[in-house]
Amino acid sequence: MTLQPRPPSVGADVGFRLESIETQVQMLALKSAWQDLEARDPEGTVYLSWDWLAATFAGYPGRWRVLIAWQGDQMVCAFPMKLRLHWSNSRQQLQTEIEAGGRLIYSEYTGFLCDPVYQNTALSEIAQHLQNLPWVRLSLKYEDSTARAAAFMAAFPEAQFRSRNKDYFINAGSTDNLACPRVTLPQSYEAYLDGLGKNMRQKMRRFSRKYLDSGALRLSWADAEDAGAGIEHLLRHWLVKWLPSKGEAKARKSVNTYRKMLTQAANLGLLRMPVLWQQDRCLGVLGHVLDPRHRQIHFIVAGRDEAVTGNFIGPLLHAQSVRWGIENGYTSYDLCHGDEPYKFGYGAIATRVNYVSIRRRYLTSPSAYLDPICAPRAMTCVIDFLQQEQPAKALIVAKQLQQVLANTAGPQ
């Protein structure tokens, strides 16, 4: 859907045409222009690529939208969004919330794809359009750029919106999950080892000799043909470790999303998965997503046999992953969100990503913050409330839906 063009922003040399993309057919038509923008964006990531997002959105119809800024026939900015439904107990209404589109599938990093020439004015135009859409909260976790988050938030008037860059700590406050340790990879694996602390360097060399060079254990790489088996080994081990602390429902949900993400990476040829074996027993697996354009390896999730004593499985798998990356021309090994101390033993330096939070200060009628694209899922909420014997809530949502659909249909 092409939106009405706005006059050029103050100080801008050009006007922009905005377009709202909500269907897979529309997304497919953008491939060439999107990939051209990828080539012009020095801060892009694989998680903002057309390949990654088109595959992600295909699995979640009606739960996403992309706002596109065009300058002439050239795409200059793309903002992929996830649309989430939230029942507000305090206001007794169903509300639409906006999150980063890539988080539908646990994408490590999110944000905006931008041509740096038009970045600030394009972000401002998109932000101004968003102010007129129905939502109550917009949050972008793991936005990874130097200045885009600030430029985007600055376009929301303080009198109407509360905007801030939040903190995000986990593990009872001990882990900063917006800190992302990354290893800059040198030209050779020996140079990498030489740059580590003495204890870690000796440990990696000793583990390699003791377990791999001796033949006591073997390392394989799950490729496209056996990626499914490797993913299941990883997730089975992961579940054993995390189910007690996360609980059944949350742990199973995470497993399902990780499975979708890793399978998607495998289908796109972007999965790198080392598997450590003791004969036919899988001891551990790492799941990585590759970013060939930006020469980055992203560590996503690990699973190890918790019955094995000794802390050698993780170091062996990470060391061999780094070795593979160096030998194949990658320049960065990203150790995922969180500043857990073990990551810095691999030579990582923490960079920080953003957690943008924007809330409306004042809410009016209940129907004003339910996006029409969410109508099918809102109807599911009506059914769920009825099945839960909560007819009052079902009636509230039904009335919201009635008003939203009436507004969408327009005058008769």
C-alpha cells in the first residue's frame, strides 16, 4: 500500500514516498530494491537481509508489517515490524504493540536498513507516519547501529510519547543482555591463540591434542543434508539444562522458535553447526548463523550433554568454530547477547546494542489502538475468552473488533 507523500522535512533536500508492506506477495516484489539497499548500508546485518526476513515473514502471515521509504525509485529505508496483541488488565482492552520484525524468530539483531545518505530524514518520516497508526507501545530490542535509534526516537514528540533507551539485565541482574561480546578474527588461527590469555591459550591447545588429535573424540559439521538431526541433538541437550529453571511451557516455546530459526538458516545455507561426538554419542552442539556479506559468524545457542564432567565441550566447539571462520575469511565471531565472563576468555570485546522503548502518554477510545491487521488474531482471543468462561472480556474484544472493522470499511 502506497501512502500519501509528505512534504519534505525541514532541512531535507528530498521528499519521500512511504509504502506499507503487509503481504508476502508485496515482500517478494521488493527483492531487487531491498538487496540494492543492503549493498549500500554499512550497518546492515544478515537479520535485516531480504532473504532472512522474507523467509521469516512467510511463516507468520498477518503478524508483520514493513514501512518502506523511497526516494524516487530507490529504496532508502526499511523498518520491519512484528505486530503483537496484548490484553491490558488495567484498561480492560486488547491493544496492539509493535516489536522488531526479526524477533518473530529470535533474530539476534534488529533495527532499520538505511541508506546513510538519507538516514535521518527517512527515519523521521517513518516515525511521523507511525504516530498515526494504532498501537500503544513500540519496543526494539537488540537494535544494532551507532545513531539510528537516537534519530528515530527524536522524531516522537515528548508531549505525546515517552521515549527511552532501556537497560535489560537477566540472571537476577548479573548479566547485561545488551552487551554483545565479539571477537575480531586475525589472519591465522595461531595468531588468534597467541592473542589469548596464557591459561585459555594452553587450555585450547591441550583440549585439541587430548580429545581431537588423539582420536578420543571426533568433530563433524552438520550440513544441509543432516542439519535436522544436528538441530534435534542441540535442542534435546538444551532442554535438559533449561527446562527446570524456565518451566515446561516457556522452555518448549523457546525450543520451537530455535528450531524454526536454525532450520531457516539451514534452508538459506547460513547454518554452521559443529557437533562433538564420543563414538555415536553426541556430547555437544553449537548453532551459528553466518553473515557472508559482513563476514560475521553469530553464535546463537548451545546444547551439551549435562552428564559429562569437565569443562571441555564448549571450549573445543568454540575454538574449532573460530578456526573454521578464520580459514574461510570471516572477520568477526559474535558470542551472542550477554556479558557472561566465559565469553571474554575467547578474546571478545563487548559492544552494546539498543533497547528502544516508546509509549503513548495518553490513550483514548479502546478501538483506537487495535490495528486492523490483528483482527483475525483478535477474533481468536474472543474464542479463547469464551472457552475460558470469561464472557465479559470476550464481549469487550468483540466490540473493539466491530469498531475497528467499521472504521476500516469506511462510510457505506
